[in-house]
Amino acid sequence: MAEIARQFSGIIIRMRFLSGISVFVVAALSLAAYAQKSETAPPALTASEKTADLVGILPEVKRLHELSSNNGPVDRWQLLWLH
């Protein structure tokens, strides 16, 4: 009788070990999948935009680029002011 109880407890211990390992594997795989998510980086600034950002005139430079790429009528005074 003692031999059967010993075998039964050994089986239970192995089953708990295997269920613990499976939980660990699932947690490790989900952590690895989460770590592989790539976040989109903001677009890199050009050298002139970096300089404008350092000087503090980046919004004006971007507005000047928008106005220069516009095909419609442009307020010349605004262009002169931004230039």
C-alpha cells in the first residue's frame, strides 16, 4: 500500500511540475512577442530642420515649405515675413 501511495505522489509531483513549466513557457513566449512590437518612430528631421529646431524657428520653416509647395495664390507679405 505504501508503494502505491509513493508512486501516486510521484505522478502528482510530475504533473504539477509539467503544468508549472507550461505556464512559464506561455509567459515567456508572450513576453517575447510583446518585446518584438515595434513602435513607429517620428520621421527624422533633415539637417536644416534640426538647425531650425535648435534655433527655435522650426514652425516658421515648415510653414514656408508648405507655402512654397502650394500651387495656388500665396500671400506675398506672409512669404516675405517668413523669409
